[in-house]
Amino acid sequence: MPIDPTLPYDDANIFAKILRGEIPSKKVYEDEWAFAFEDINPQAEIHTLVVPKGRYVSWDDFSAKASDAEIGGFVRAVGEVARRKGLVEPGYRLLANIGAHGGQEVPHLHVHIFGGQPLGRMISV
């Protein structure tokens, strides 16, 4: 079901439960700002999700309300995960779905890191 990114944060979302340890995940990386884990339904050879630890629904919510330290920490975490996965030289794709038209399904900001294979065109027309 598409997400309305203008609604308040929902503490019952699956990523909030993963961050609280209520749902298991295969952790890839964690620091004070972010948590990264393997996607349970991978769409590429490498498909890792990175979520900020703060309560942010979307990129818009995060960019408007997060502190400079949170934003910097999250962006650095995404880069660190890509480096740990060995994706820098062959290349990779970052994807953040926002709202209904963007296909967002979980009301917690998250970035998908795809790699490990040629990914083709970004959008099929």
C-alpha cells in the first residue's frame, strides 16, 4: 500500500520494529545514526537497506527536521555500506522511494543500495 509521506511517523512500521530489535534482520552496518541490513526480497545480487535511526517518514521529512549531524551521519553510513560491499569500483545504485508516485511502501525513510551486477536503465519507458 503506498505511503503518504505527509502523515506523522508511525512507530508500528516494520523498520521501527527492526530498529527496536522486535523483528530480526541480517545486520550489515550500525552506528549511532544509521542501521543497514539485507533486504528480505532482494531485487539484485546485492540489495541492502540503510535506515536512519531517527523517526523520519521520508526524505522530505528527514531533510526538513533532522539535525546536520543526523544528515551527515546517515549519508556517511550509506557510503560506508557501499564501500564494505565492494561496490564503489564496479558501481551501484541508490534508491529512495518517496510517497505514492515513488512507490514508498514503508513509512520510514530508507535507501536501497543495489549492486553486484549490471543494473540496466533506471526507468523503463
